[in-house]
Amino acid sequence: MSISTPTPANDTSVWTSLKQAISASSGFQNWASQLSTLEQKNLNLDARVQKYLRETLETLAY
């Protein structure tokens, strides 16, 4: 059995797929609708998804 080592290209591909799936989810859509217009304009999709994941994990940690 061989074990594949992640490469930067694989990581980028995985992150792109995850980012698309997360941003299409109803939870993300509801969360994003509560962001201010300025915040939505200033944050690219990567930053919005990371912020969503961080806030969701913080909420779950309580």
C-alpha cells in the first residue's frame, strides 16, 4: 500500500473544491447575508469562507 504525500497543487485543488461547497451551503449563505455590505466588498471569497469556518468552530467550542 502506498501513501501519497500531499502536494501544494493537491492542497489548492482540495481547498478550491471545499471553498465552493462551503460557499454554496445554506449555512454559509445565511451567515454571509448578515455581513455588512462593506465587509462583503472588502473580503474575497477565501477570506469570507475562512472567517465563516473560524466563527463556526468558535461557536461549536462553547
